[in-house]
Amino acid sequence: MGQDVEASSRVLTVPNAISLARLLMVPVFAWLVAQGHDAWALAVLLLSGASDWLDGVLARRMHQVTRLGQMLDPAADRLFILVTLVGLAWRGVVPLWLVAVLVVRDVVLAAMLFALARSGYPPLRVHLAGKAGTFAIMYAFPLLLLSEWPAPVGVVAGVLGWACALWGVALYWFAGVLYLTQAASVMRRDTRAARTVGST
């Protein structure tokens, strides 16, 4: 969800319900992948990707941007990506380096957000690059799962899936660098301001 409009403290909204439903789909997807029900797992992945786009659109159009939603939406994204990565790696669909590259980025940003919160800073504004990276990765997963199917469907899906995955990783890390730069800039600015006030 965007953070360019004022967020309310409401809890019961349509976008929040969609984000919660996406969270509830995580264990369903994990079970489907573990049991080898690829067609149903593919359907859940597609539904999750569509709901990720839908909740943000509805939040803006229905004027239901909330503080809960601003936390719930990215949390659902991160959890779904993590569980999907682990599931696909366990099945041998994706290599472990892809898991490591995405998990390390999220761990670094989680530490940054924790440091900001401890210093009293609000969450940083979501960058378009971060959202685009998340979308690319989310849409890469069903294609990579589909690559396990026989040719020619599997071959075409594999090519498109890896194209989305690599672009998604690049955008994901690019946004991560932007977030780190933004956080450092905010903290340096406030430090300089505090020193200026203290010297007067």
C-alpha cells in the first residue's frame, strides 16, 4: 500500500481483510507444495499475486489506507515470499542461492526498521522499485513451478519465470539500497539538527 496519503487507525476494512486472507493462504500453499499438488499450488500463487495488487488499489480508491494495512500488506508479502522460496527450494525448483539472496536482503532491512523504530522513526515510504520487485518475484514463482511441467509449457514457463525472478531480485535489492540510503539520510539529518539545537 502507498504511504502518500494519511493512514487511519481503522482495522475492519476490505483491503485489510484481503491482506489477512493472503496471510492465511501461506500455510495452504506450503501444504500443497509439500504434497505435490502443483496445479492447486499454482492457483494459490496466482490468487496471492492478484490479491497483493487488489488490496492496494482498493485501499486508495475506497479511502481505506490504514496503519494496520501498511504493516499487514508487506508482512504478508514477505511471509509468502519466504514460504514459497523454501517450498520451491525443497522441491528443487529453485537453487539455494536465490533463497539466500532474498532472505539476506529482508534480514538487513528488518534490522534497519528495528533500529529506526527504537529511535522513534516511522516506517519508511514504500518505493515503486520495491513494489515492482515484489510483483516480479511473486509472478516468477508460479512460472517457475509451472516449469516442472512437460515441454513446451515447462520450457516457456521456465524462461519467463527466470526472467521475472532475476529482474525481481535486481529491483528488490535496488529498493533495499534506496531504503538504507533513505534511513541513513534521515538519521544523519536529525543528528545534525540535534547538534545545532544543542550548540545554541
